[in-house]
Amino acid sequence: MTPTLSALHVFPVKSCAPLVLDSAAVEPRGLRHDRRWIVTDANGKFLTGRQHPRLTLLQALPDGDAIALSAPGMPPLRVDAPSGGVRVDVVVWTNTVAALAAGDVANAWISAFLGMPARLAYMDDACARPVNPDYARPGDEVSFADAFPLLLISQGALDALNEKLVAPVPMLRFRPNFVVANTAPHAEDGWKRVRVGEVEFDLVKPCSRCVFTTVDFERGEFDPSGEPLKTLTTYRRGERGVTFGQNVIPRGTGTVRVGDQVEVLA
């Protein structure tokens, strides 16, 4: 069978609830609207579902460059993309970037939701964050994603995992942008370059997995079983830790659609 793009996801705010799409525009930093917003603490350090699983209950719907926020127990809030406003240092892992502050109203809203002082910031075109040069070409950039513009996982990989679990988990536990059907489990581990629709992509590094995979994003809580990470550790641990899926860098722009053929080029 022909490998096929079977699902597309974006996460407008880092660690927020997923959006399931039928098509998406590919930009140099990843899919349009994917992780262009971020929640930080009062000092600008990024916050994720690893420490605050409640973030996965945050719904963010793009409206142009603005987002419409909603969350349990919170009134809806529309946040316009800042333009020419105050820049704030945002720390994401080893990177510090000058993002645009979303403003006091948005900060108060996200602080109330998390129950702690927090801020919301936006990545505009002038907010540059380079990809690790060990895996990238000069000029490659990434959004507020952990390290790479996109994440790809085969449906076969999840099916093989779920055969080992007492309670199957959904693909969105792993927060991929691309899901590819009609392959052997973990076929993506052997791919170096693919074409999806009209756009080519490099697969540059296996994705190391962490405790975030144990967050039940529909409840905003850690799974007390420690799954699926506990089971993954038994058969997917290697030199890079526990891996599942492949990190991807686009080598062009265009539109990808669910149902597109995924052509393996190398």
C-alpha cells in the first residue's frame, strides 16, 4: 500500500489542546499557526504540559493572526497578535528569543487559568529561533516547538504500541503534526527525505519522548499508570533515550492535505 498522510494536527499555543485539520500551509518554521504562542512564567521561562498538564485543556482557535482562547471555568478571550509592541525574553530550553508580549489582559487570563503568575507571548516573523545546527542547514528556524518545525509518526508505530498496552492510547498523546498510514511500524525510522503533496521534508532526528506522553490531554492530568512511557521504555530505548516518531524540517512551502501520498525519496 502507498504511505498516506492520514492526519494533520497543530497546537497554536505550545502544550495546548490539538486542532485536527484537513489541510495546512507549510511554512519554514512548520505548519501555519503551529506553536506560534507560548505560556511562560513571570520570568519568561516556558511552561509546558510536562509541569502543568492542565495546559492541555486550553483551546486556542486561530483567527487570522489572533487566537480565541477558551478553557474550563474561564470566560472566552480573543487575543490579537501583538504588532510593534513590547518584546520580552522567552526562554525555551537553551534558546532565548525576543517574543512579543500579549499584554496584561491575556496575562491575567492565563494566570487565573493556571493558578500562578504566567504570561502569554507571540512569535512574529522578526522573532527568530534557529534549529540546532547539528541537524539543520544555515537559516533553518523553528517555532516554539521543542526543537524542530514538525513531528511525523506512522500509524503503524502507534498500533504496535497499543498491542502491548492494557489500555490503548490515542495518537495525540504524542502530539504529532503528521500521521502517516499504510506503513510498517516505525517505517519512518529509516526515512531521510519525503514528499508530502507538493512539499519535500527532511527527517533529521528521532524524537526523544518524556513524561508529557503520560498526560491524558482530555482530562489535563497525568495517567497514574505511567503509560505509555513505561512500556515504550521496554523496547524503544536507545542511545538517544526513548524515541517515537521523527523530527522533520520542511524544504519548501505549500499546502499539505489529509489523503496526500507520502513519497519516500531517501
